Amino acid sequence: MTDNPMLKFVGVEQDYPAKRAANERSDDFAEIARLYALEKAEEQSGRCSQCGVPYCSVHCPLHNHIPDWLKLTAEGRLRDAYELSNATSTMPEICGRICPQDRLCEGNCVIETAGHGTVTIGAIEKFITDTAWKEGWVEPVKPVRDRSNQSVGVIGAGPAGLTTAEYMRGRGYDVHVYDRHDRAGGLLTYGIPGFKLEKEIVMRRVERLKDSGIVFHESFEVGRDATLEELREKHDALLIATGVYKARQLKAPGVGAPGVVEALDYLIASNRKGFGESVEAFESGMLDAADKHVIVVGGGDTAMDCVRTAVRQGAKSVKCLYRRDRENMPGSQTEVRHAEEECVEFVWLSAPQAFDGTEGVTGVRANRMRLGAADASGRRTPQVEADSDFALPADLAIKALGFDAEDLPDMFGSPDLSVTRWGTLRVDHKTMQTSLDGVFAAGDIVRGASLVVWAIRDGRDVADHMHRYLKAKATATSANAAALEAAE
């Protein structure tokens, strides 16, 4: 009888994949964590306690079968682990890289609460599917039946749109994806830096979908190249999964000065350079942090992406201003630690008051803040400390304050498309259908700026609703045709 490969959390210590040293990784955009060796992945998987109620799965938006594929990995059944991981997630190796596991699966691991250190779920999830790609186990989607007489249009090639496209193609529909960028992937491609998610990881996912027969219309803007109504006439059902891209604005004197830039403009330029493109705003120096004193305003994951990108571009100094303290910031604490290792300075409890400079930004004037009573969300409200002004030099100031929805009814030429007071699309949450028949919506354009894993979950859910809608539509069409034939 072989020894039980599981329940080894008492005798085997937690061991994450080694990170490259800060002075080494700060010079490039390659991912900072190394891959597990097979033996290490098996060993760490064996630490899982195989809970009767697996809180890791409960707190995963996708409800991944985490204990099960950990057990399969510990037993050396890696292909089976991949198949099970892939059954609930369209992008397990991407979630393994960028999900905030400390707030989701790993943060709710039972052995962590018992003091033994969480199972390294994200690193193992990444290892499983990276191995599957290497071994050739990842194949194009194979439709279960031919439903190509019905077509689906997906507007937006981010995680929600790509997930829906994959599931609908798997059901046999003719699927077309429309995206404004020249590469699919949305923020996975152009927003998240390579040191968190190397672009080849995203591009191979897109190529797999193209090999599956999904048609991509890149550099396609709804409202410019076709109205929403024209796409409705072309397809039997539509999904709007555009995400939220409108930067939240900061009101302060000098905010419009040259050198005060939007986070997404900055990150897109950097990622385009990573693809080997010539980017005019980067070449001119406007979106290049090299030899500059950089200040990033904000405390979310986008702000962390900006500060760490600036380090890699060769900034003289990088500071992050955030109006709350470390414990109340919305971004990943892991990302903060990585940034600190890379010599980013955090100026907690501070908020910009004005940006100095006319020909170009020369500095940021800020106020010290204190935390007052909690607001409706439960977070303590930042308040300005009296007589607390201070100034910091800056050659580049990056605003990373989050994102809101764009005005889609106006952009798409579709005034009947209903929106909420936040500008997100209004849907019937029982069907995920918008105010327009046959037009569905999912991801951040419905829920507001959120996590990639939630976009994948929404893409999976809306595919089920679209499938039911299309089956009913096909049945009604057949019934009408039969009635007409009988009448003749």
C-alpha cells in the first residue's frame, strides 16, 4: 500500500516558487516568479488537508475544484489535474498569475487558519496549465454539435468576452469577436504589465480560440465600423463585454499640465513597446519614466502596475501617494511588498492638492490625511489634516484612480440601451439580457471595475443564458416555418 500523498501540512512547510532578486527583475518585464519543479508542485499539493467543506472553492468566484486537482497533482496525475482545472476556468494559468489569492482561495485555506501556512494554490494552478501547454495537452475547442446556422457576436475581447466566445463555440455556434484594439485580450494584453503576465501567455490563448474557428475582428469600433443595430441584424445574439475604460478624474489645479497622464495611457504605451512597436508618445518622452522623478496617485492594483513599470523604465525615483493607510488600500498587499522590494516609496495618508509647472509638471503639492468615521461602504473616510501641506518633485505624475463606464448608448449609436446611474449597462439579472432583445452584457461593464476572475465567471454564466435564448429562438423559428408550410 502506498503512503497517502495528502495531509502533509504538518510535516511539509509552505514553499512558494522562488522570486528573482529585486535588482535582477527590476531591469526587465519578465515575470518575477520562477516555475515549480514537478517534485515541488507535487510536494506542495500534498499539503492540502482535503477539507469536507473546501473554503478555497467556496471563495473562488469560479468555484474551481481546487482540492481535487491538488490531490491529482500530488498523485502525479497531472493531465487529469489539468482537465479538471480546465473544466471550470477558461484561463487557469492566467488566474494563477494575477488573481489575488490572498483575498480569495488562499486567504480562506483551512490550514492557514490553523497556523500551518496556506497551500500555494495559485502557483500550483499556474504550474498545471503551463505544463499542459508544454506537453501539448491544450487543444482547440471542439464543438459538441453544429449550430453554425446561428451566429453570436461578442463585443470586447477581454476575459469576459473571450470566455463567452469559447463556451459558445464549444456549443457549436458561429462566433465573431469585435474589439477596438489591434490585439485581443483587453487589459490582459494592454493593461497588465509583463512582469505579472507575460504577453505570450495571453496570445497563445487567443490563437487557440482562432484555431477553434472563432473569427476575430480587431481594430473594430462599434459606432464607427458598425452600429449596434447593424450587428444585431447580423447576429442572432450579441454580448457586450467592453469592460470599463474611462479614467476617473482628479480635480486639482494643474491637473491638465503636460506630464500629468492617465494610468491606462501609460500602461498601454509600455505594453506596446513590449510588443516591439514604435509608440510616438513614448518616444517623445511623455509616457516614458526614464530618468524622471515619478509620482503615482492611487492605491489600487493599477497604481501598483504603474509604479513597478516606472522602476523598470529607469525612473530616478518612484513614489506612490495614497489617501488612506496601508491596511485600507484596495490593491494587493503582495504587489505592495513587491514594489517596496523594488525601491518604490509609499507616501501613505496623503493626497494631491495641486500639480506645479506650466510647460511640464515639476512637482506635486499634497496634504497629509487622517482617517475619520466609516462611510456607507464601511471604509474610514480620509480627511485633510490642517496645515499639513508638503511638496514633492515630479517630472511625471500618473493618475491611477480607477475606471468608470464609457457612454455606450452614445458610442454605439443605440439610445435605447439602458444604463444605471453609474453608466454601467442595466441587465435583467435572471437572464443577463440588456434592455434590447437578444443583447446580453457581462463583466465589468455590468458590475463595474472588478477582478479578472469575476469577468471569467460572468462570461461563463452569460454563455448559459445566451445558449438558452438561442435554443428558444431556433425552436420558435422552426415552429413558425412549420406553421407556414402547413398553411400553404
